Amino acid sequence: MQLNITFFLQIFNFAITYWFLNKFMFKPVIKFIKDKQKKENNIKQSIEKKEQLLLKLEREKEKELQSFKFEMNDKYTVEPAKEAKVSSIIVAEVDNQEAKKLTEEAKEILVERVPNVD
């Protein structure tokens, strides 16, 4: 194998090109990528911390709500509604003349409130 000057020139050219690319391309790009990864990791960690805080606050809120419900159940009891029997409560004895008088008054009141009622 013969070594001539072109071989050495190619090696020299390769060395200069490698040095130039390494100094002005590879190192800045690698530094940029590493910085970007650091920022992403910081953001992920911040998000995880805030999610954990949110979960903690939700658990505390749930505990407080349960204790509030428990306290309110102890203080106040809810009884089922009692049905009022109107027919058994109101018993009145009215003669026919008084009944007619009351119905006439009721009609007058209804006519005043709702027109077109006979």
C-alpha cells in the first residue's frame, strides 16, 4: 500500500472538520438537549408535588366533611314528615244559610282574583 500526500490531506481535512463540528455543533446541541431535559424533569417534579398536595387536600376535605356530617347527625335528627288529616282536624257545624253566605263570599273573592269565573 502506498501512502501519498492525498491520504494525509484527507486525514488533516477530517481532523479539522471534526474539531469544527465538535466545537460549534455537537457541544451546543448536546448542551441544549441536556438543559431541555433538566427543565422537563423540574416541571414533572413540580407537577407531581402539586398532585400530591391536591390529593392530600382532597383527603383532608373528605375527612372534614365526614366529621361534619357525623356532628350534624348527632345534633339534629330528621323525622319523617307527618301527614295532616284535614278532615279530622277541622270539624265545623254550619247551617244552610251560613253556608250559602260563605260560598257567596268565596265566589266574590274568586271573581275579584280570577276574572271570567261564574
